[in-house]
Amino acid sequence: MKNMNNKIMATLFVILMLLPLGGVAADIKIGFVNSLKILDEAPQTKAAMEAWQREFSPKKDKLIAEQAKLKKLEEKLIRDGALMSSSERKNLERDVMNQQRDLRRNEEEYNEDLNIRRNEVLQEVQAKVMSVINSMAKEEGYDLIFSESGVVYFNEGIDISDKVLNRLKK
């Protein structure tokens, strides 16, 4: 976090140092958004996560049931394995191995689906957040808005790229 704050401060310092060179008015309005806080506390995030959990709850319950079934088989093998005939024990061991493999595959599939859906949900929320930031910045006259990762909004009126290019061409 300290490293991010240092990057933000360095970026702000560079921008503020370049402003007089571009002839941009000195009274610019700068804001900062804590994107982690917004994503944590936004009602859209909470609602999306609740829907996401409801969506995956049956799959999770199924995995838990599969784990319990496998555990019973493993306990039976440990408890009764020595009393079983060789073929019965091998069949039970094969069943245990097959269920372990199936459970691993189902867990991997569940985790993959879960991650894909979580990323979709987060992208939807992030798009909404960016929309709100952009409209709020325009309504309230912000020239720059930063987050931990850098600039999330800038007013095109403060873009001095063409002026820099013109100077470089001289």
C-alpha cells in the first residue's frame, strides 16, 4: 500500500510540475478514489456476490456430499479392509480411487466456473464504478481522478500531448 501511495504521489508531482509548461490553468480539480474500498462497500458488489453465492451454493453442496460419500468409503476400507476378500478389497480400493478422481475433477471444474463467474461479476461492477466516476467527474468539474493503479479519469482539456509533440518537432 505504501508503494502504491508513493507511485500516486510521484505521478501527481510530475503532473503538477508539467502544468506550467503546457500553459494549463493552475486551478485544476484533482480527486482520488480508493477502488478497493469502493468494490468492498458498493451495494452492487454485495448484491452481485450474494447472487453469485446463491448460484453456486447447489454445486458446493453437491461437492460436500461427494466428499462425505468418499470419506465413508475410505473409512469402510480402513475399518473392514483386512476382513474383506482380496477381490472385495480391490473393488473397494478401485471405487475409492475413482471417486477421488471424480471429486478432484468436480472440484477443479467448480473452482474454474466459480472464478470465471466471479470475474464476470467484478467486471460488471467495475464498469458501473467507472461509469459513475466519469459522470461524477464531468458533473463536478474534475480534471483528474486517480486510483491506486493510476489515472482513472482525465479532462481532455489538460492533455498537453500535442504541445509536447510540437516542441519535440522543433
